[in-house]
Amino acid sequence: MVLGPTESEGGPGNRHRGADQWLFVVSGDGVAKINGKNYSIKPGTLLLIEHGDRHEVQNTGRVLLRTLNVYVPPAYRANSTELPAARS
């Protein structure tokens, strides 16, 4: 994911029904808002956003915020539509 200065992704109602999201910050600075709590993120930060967590990621720096995101199990199809929750 790449966010420009002041850009954000997600929001108060954003959550993944059936996948955990691992977010690794490659470059830039920002804040991850998870279930109403703010976490500062910077290069080298590894953050787990568990399925069902409400979350938003915002670039608070002056350069691009670049993250690598891994969803377990997969959360999206190739066309970017969300997959249904996995069965347990």
C-alpha cells in the first residue's frame, strides 16, 4: 500500500471479516488507528490487525508511506473485491 502525505486508507467502519492483516512499514511515517487506539508507525514497524478489528492507516509524514500487507487467510480476489470470511 502506498499513501501520499495526509492520505488514509480504511476508516471507522473498515474491518476484515475473516482475515488477519500483517502490516510492515517499508518507508514513511504514519499512524494506525485500531479499535479507537492510535499506534505510531515508522520504517521497520510490524503490526498485526486481527480480523474484526476496526482500523485505518494514515500517512502523517511528508513523504510517501509505503507498507507491505499480508492477509491470512487471503482477504481479496485479484480484482480487489473482498473474499467471504473463511470457515473454521
